[in-house]
Amino acid sequence: MKPLPKEFDVIEIEKRWQRKWEEMGVYRFDWEDKTRTIFSIDTPPPYPSGEFHMGNVLNWTYFDMVARYKRMRGSNVYFPQGWDCHGLGIEVQVEREHNLRKRDMPPDKFRKLCEELVEKYIAMAKEGVIRLGCSVDWTTEYRTMNPDYWRRTQLSFIILYNKGFMYQGTHPVNWCPRCETAIADAEVDYEEHEGTLHYIQFPLENSNEHLLIATTRPEFIPACVAVAVNPSDDRFNKYIGRKIIVPIVNRAVEIISDENVDPSFGTGVVMICTYGDKEDVKTVIKHNLPVIMILTENGKINENGGKYAGSTVDEAKEAIVRDLKAAGLLEKTERVQQEIGVCDRCEAPIEILERKQWFMKTRILTDKLEKTANEVVWYPDYMKIRLIDWARSLDWDWVISRQRVFGTPIPIWYCKDCGEVILAKEKWVPIDPKLEKPRIDKCPKCGSREFIPERDVFDTWMDSSISCAVHAGWPDREDWRRLFPADLHPSGIDIIRTWAYYLMVRHLALFDEKPYKSCLINGMVLGSDGRKMSKSLKNYVAAPEVLDKYGTDAARQWAASGGATGSDIPFRWPDVEYGRRFLTKLWNAARFVSTQLKDYDAGGKYELQLLDKWILTKAEKLTQKVTDALEKCQFNIAIEDLRNFTWHIFCDQYIEAVKDRLYKPELYGEEIKNAVQDTLYTVLYRIIQLLAPITPHITEEIYQTMYAEDMRQKSLQLAPWPKLDLGKIDEEAEKKGELVMAVITEIRREKAEKRKPLNTPIKRVKIYGGKSEFARIISENKEDIVGTCKISQLEILSAKGNGRHVQEIPEISFISEY
Ligand SMILES: [Zn+2]
Ligand SMILES: [Zn+2]
């Protein structure tokens, strides 16, 4: 066996193996293999944002550990990687970087700029994934912005349209006036803002009385269509059915009764506008009220706003407040804290607009979704509630059209004369209706030969929410159902409402089947101050900084050990440093073993001693615990047990206790030395096997130098996972070994406290066993104690003594003389 070198360069080792694994094709999925079990991972195609952050390190490490573990368990692992390209985020970036708006240039030119930016971002993300040592099968790489992917998105739309899931309708939608597009509920963030509550007099018709209305949005007064009070509110219910004058526009509207009005909020009288907020939408639908839209798509007041037309929302608010004051209708104002919805891509406050949009019927799937979510195995289990609660909270169907450029085109035309919807045929896709006409002669309804293309594009989630089927090979491979549903869908806690949800509704609608069998959730990365890591909080650490400084295997240990799966994980430099120190400890131990095994004869006779049986038993029990933990995605338990065993039991205890036997075969005999060599060989191999999914690089380096020749696997990553060997479990040896180790540890501890080097000889030690059974075990194994602690004269008594007590077994004590 070759000895490991003394020095080792973590970064060099990692880069070398990343390159070699790729050359060796270690991660290739074998489509032809019909014997091994398939394990398919639905890698969420990330939305490249131009950085690889610690959150990415956390979630990729999670699913890479699963992939590597399953590969060693003998599965044919499918670990694909795509990139989710389209979307508002990229468009907003392009607009900022080039200081322009999408409407300033032709759409195809704008799209080109988006594609260029995405490619730049993908390169950065890809480098991050590779540097993290992720065992991705790169032959599967895809981009959702490529026409070949459009084909899949468009095809899925056509199928769902024909199944009745897609419809076009004029409904209120969340609207970002800055991005000038509809957005889905999932794309709205909520922020706390300070606003002003205005108390405004609304005169009753044909009366001198007025009602007082408190509102934070007086600019919506021109869009007021009713005033509502609670029927049980005795102050106001007498007015129900009467007319009231909307100030500024002097229009009479009805006072309606609505039990959703909270009498204790504001004045208890509410103006209903189209649309000040989502509550307005509900009330308008419920009471079948008219709609007066006063906003344009870029957030200005339109002609329905009368003299305020053309001004921005903020300008209109100011002017209306001024006019109310002048008319003596503004009674008072108050500062209030309010929650407002903002666009999650550009942070502009959103409005609610009515515009013709495409929708997918998602709410009719909610019951089925709940049932299916309960069939999926969640890591951790309580996360499924988040999905179910989100689905239940949705008021509206999913708006899937976007008034943007950088998205998959909606494969639809409209007849110019009769408005008939012309849906692309399945074999026409991919197609961009803006560039191509429908492949029919005339409108099937009216015979017209002129068509207008749909200019809207799909929400980017329409691309990525079919990933489980696409990864499996749908629609091109006949055998795609071999990989469907995916065995594992990994996701972040923050995207359950998008990724996990949209995947579920799309696949349920398309195939009437769940898309994934299990869902692995990672929490958020917190800064060292305990708050969510973010650049604005100045607690942000970039992933390349961590990987450059301590290497990937150290960073992966941080991800694995930070906390239970699904919980938020704080980033702390000392955790990564600890991971790095562990690698040094492991390397030094392996190097020691490799130098001690130079003359190791694997076929030689050996006689296992108590401590050999003790560590072998412990190694088997560790195998059982780590295997259980990895099966349940409890990465923190696996890594903690492994580090404890390696560092404290294998290195600090076993290796120290057997050095004497290794160094003095003439004293103990060759068979006893052989036993130590064989045990070192076996236990170290077990350690690197169990660590291989978590710290793949250093374990591969040790494997290739020390074991590859014997084990004959081209990579440790392809070596079989250790099978539990119950024959090696010797409970009695473990118990006795524990006792002997406790005595040795205590004597060494005393040496350390006396600040003496550990190899300092001790003239005499008297051990009081406390009871005869303990004394007998100590006597049987006294060579190990004498040899390890360098004791010249050892006396063992079964009596109780009053020396230094052994921490782990206080009945035993000893007195030493230096
Ligand atoms: Zn926006
Ligand atoms: Zn027609």
C-alpha cells in the first residue's frame, strides 16, 4: 500500500476529482440498464441570478448527498440539471443594466439581450455547482429558453387547453405597473409601510347628513362604486339602501350591506373601489357591482379619472387630498402602519387591474392536491401543511399570461373578424405566433383568412412546473414513465408555494398523477446575526469566498451539520473551519494507517484483541446509525456521528491505544500486530465509505491511494454501501472495551493536566477496580493500558480506592506516581 503524502492541498484535490469524475463518467445515468433500481431526482432548474450564494450551497449539498448515497446503495441515479431562464427578473436586470424599457426596442432585440445575460448567469451558476462537487449528469443539461423546451411547455398547454383546464377571461389580476404585466399571487411580496388614513365626508343624497369614511387610498375615489356598512352596526344600518354622493366626482352610489365590513376598523363605513385591494374584488363580485377602471397599465390615471387623468397614482392622491381639503370634506388624517403588496422582482407596489388574461383552472384541483400531498413523503413531514394551506388560501386561479417579451410564446391566434381562438396543433410546436401564421387556410367559424397573434407570453412557472415529466423524458421517450413520478423533489421552504405547488397542479392536470414521491425541504441560510442572510443586512457571505478559503468538503459539512432538515441554518465561519480541521484529522489518521500498513499482509493470520473487537463493533453500529439517518435525510445526525466516531473514538482512542502493539511486534507477536493492521484497514475504509456522500473529494483521494487496488472499483462513489455485518457486533467486547478505554483516557487526561507529554513514562500506577468484575477486565487487558500509558509498574486491586476517579466509571479510581 502506498503511504499518503504528509501535505495535502484540499483545493487541488477537489478540482482534480471534479475533473476526473466527469472524465470517468461516474455520474452518467444508464438508460439501457434494466437491472438496477432507478432513483430519479427532480433537480429544480434554478433561475440564474448571477451569483452562487450559501443558500445554493445548502440546497445542492442536500440533494447531492442523497444522489451519492443512492448511487452507493446500487441505484441507477438520474441527476439532471437544467436552467430556468425566462422571466421578469432577467428583463428587469436587462432594463437596469442598459438603462432602457422593453418597449424602447423591437422584442426580438430585447430578447437577445435577455438571452445574453442569462448565458452569463448560467456560466456562473454552473461553475458553482461544479465547484460544490455536485454529481450532476451534465449530458442532461437544458435551458427552458430554447425552442426545444418551448415545444414541451407549449405542448403541455395545448393538452391542458383541450382538457378544459385553460381559459381566457377578464378578471382582476395582480399587476405590476413598473413591469407592466400581470403577476401571480406567488409573485407578490408583502411589506410594512407607513401610510396616511384620510377621514373624508361623503354627503348623503337629499340630506344635510354625511357619513365619514377613512381610507389610505383617496386617489381611488373616482373609482368608488358603492359604500358598505355592516348590517349589525346600529350606527349605520338604517342607511342601507340609500344613496350617498361620492365627493370630487359627485356621483351617487348605493349604501350596501356587507357582513365582512369590520365595524371597529376606521369609521365602520367603507368605500368600495375598483380596485383598491383584494377585498374590493370580493365585494364587487359578491354584489355584482359595476367596474370603473381608472388605472393604465403603467400605473397612471386614465380618462375615467376626469381632471386627474394622466397623473401618477401619487400625484393623483396629492391633488385629490388638496381638493377635498378645499371643499372642506377632509376632516382629519392619521398615520398608520399598513401592509402593501409589492412585485417580487422589482419591488414596485402592485395594483389590481382588469385585463384579458389566460388562466389555468387550479382551484378545482385543491382537493386532489391535498390528497396527493398526503401520499408524498415529506422531509420533514410537517412541510406538507405549508403546501396544503397555500393551495387552500388561493382566491383566484393561476394567471399564466404575462405581458412581457422574455417568455415562451402562447401558441394562440385570434380570428381578426370573429375573434375565434385558434389553438396551435400539437405537431406545430415549437412555434412563435408573432412570427408564424396558423397552418390553416381560414377561420373554421367565419372563414376569414386574417389572424391576430397572441402577443403575451407564459409565466416562467409554466416552463419549470413540468420538470418532473420532462426530466423523465416526456414527451419524446416512450419509456418516460420508468422515471416518473420522480423519486425525490428537493425544494426550499420559500418556494413550496411556487415550485412544489405548480408542479403538483400541472402534473395532476396533465397526467392525473403526482409528480414526485418524496419532497426534501431545505430551510433558509441565516447570517451570523441570526437574521436571514441578505446583502442589505450586511450579514451576507458569498459562496465562492467560502469555497476558496476552506474548500468544498468543509462547506458541505457546514450544510450537512447546520441543523435538522427543513430548519433554517445559520452561517458561521467557525463551523466551516471545524469542517476543515476535521479533514486534516481524517487525513492524518489515514496517513498514519497507510504508513503502518506498508508490510500489511491481508491474507495473514491474526488474533483480534478486545479493543479491536470493541472498535469493530462500534463501526458496525455507526454504519447502522448513519444508514438510518441518510435514509431519513437526517444529514446532521449522519455527519455528527461520523465526525465523533472518526475524531474521538477512532483517532483519539483506538489509534492511540494500539500504537504500542504496532511498534513492538516482538513483544506482542505478529498475529496481534496483524489484528491491529487488519482492524485499521477495515475501520478506515468504513469511515471513508460512510463519509463519501458528504465529503466526496477527500474520501476519494484516500480511496484511490490506499484502497482502489484491492477494491477494484474505479471510484469510491461507485463502491457498494457497506452492508451491516451482525457477526462483527460483540456486545460484551464493546462493554469491556469501553471500560478499558475509559481507564486509558483518564490516565492520559491526568498527564495532559500535569502538562506532561503523552509519551512520558509513569513509574507506578495503582488502579482500584471498585468491584471484582471491573478489576478482572482491567487485568485481562492490562497490556493495552501499560503500553498506551507507558506505565512501568501496574497494580490492580478490586477494592474501592480514593484516587483519581475515572470520569465515565467513577467506581474505578487510580493513583499514579511519576
Ligand atoms: Zn415589477
Ligand atoms: Zn372567424
